[in-house]
Amino acid sequence: MRALICLSLALLAGCAHRVSLDEPAATPLQGDYQIGAGDTVNINVWRNPEVSLSVPVRPDGKITTPLVEDLQAAGKTSTELARDIEKALSKYIQQPMVTVIVTSFVGPYSQQIRVIGQAARPQALPYRQGMSLMDVLIAVGGITDFAAGNKANIIRVVDGKRQTVPVRLRDLLRDGDISANVAVLPGDILVIPEGWF
């Protein structure tokens, strides 16, 4: 009986460890999330609903709220922005307590994946930890019928040097070749050229 219990526990422990083949290596983000132009932030000033609101971060990286004009938000964490708002509001409100929650994420340009060319919906996407080429293609709706998917490239800057990484989008999407699913990094630009018939 004891041997049966030990064997059962060993089998369960083996099942708990999943081995994933062809999974792209996750690249950890450095530090906390930094607010970027285009993000939306929800500002809550405790016991002061008249100055609590949700505002977009303007293209210049600043926000404007009641009693606080043109405050730099881009490049800061939500906690840093909350402390800056508290400092600005302290002229009008005694000991303000501010919470900032980012509700719509775009992030700074250095943390975006940009997709250009023959994607169904070319756009800039916020980078998420562990993001792969397949995740990017799902977000942009795949490639058009006119795309030369296996001639696509990722343009990446590493240590100040520009690199071009060839990718095989058609093999990944049409043939299901999971070996073509590579990890993407913050700041990558996916270029999908048009094919010739």
C-alpha cells in the first residue's frame, strides 16, 4: 500500500511539471510599468470626488486635471504620478491622498511593438511579458492576401545597434509551423512587405 501511495505521488509530481517545446524565451520587463502618451489614467483623490476623474495622457506626455495643469505623466510610474499630483494639489487641499490607476495601456514607444506593411490592421501594440510573434499576429488580425509573409523582418535595436531578424509569417500562419514563432521584445518593429504574384 505504501509503495502504491509513493508511486501515485511521484506520478502527480511529474504531471505538475509541464515541458513546453518551442516556447519563446520570456524577456522580463525592467522595473514598473511606465505611463506613455495615449494611456488613460484614472485619478482618485480621496474624499474629493470633484477633482477625481479619468484623463488621457496627451501626445506631449502631459495631463491636465482640475487644479493641476500640464503635469508630466509619460515616463513615470502610477505611484510617481500620484505623488506629483498630491504635491500640486497640496496648495488647494490639505494633505491630499491620490491614487492613480492606468486603465488603458499603450506605454512609452520603447515598450511598444509596431507592425507596419501588409498586416490586416497595422498598429502599435503595448508589449506584454512573454509576448511572441503569434501574439502580435493575433492582435493585428493576421496578414493580408497580398503579404509576402516569409520575407517579413523584425527590426530590433540591441545595445544601440540595429539588427534585422528574418521571420516566417506564412509558415507560422498557413502551415502551423510553430518553430517560426519567435519571441518579440519591447521596441521591435515588424515589417511585412507586399508580395509579387
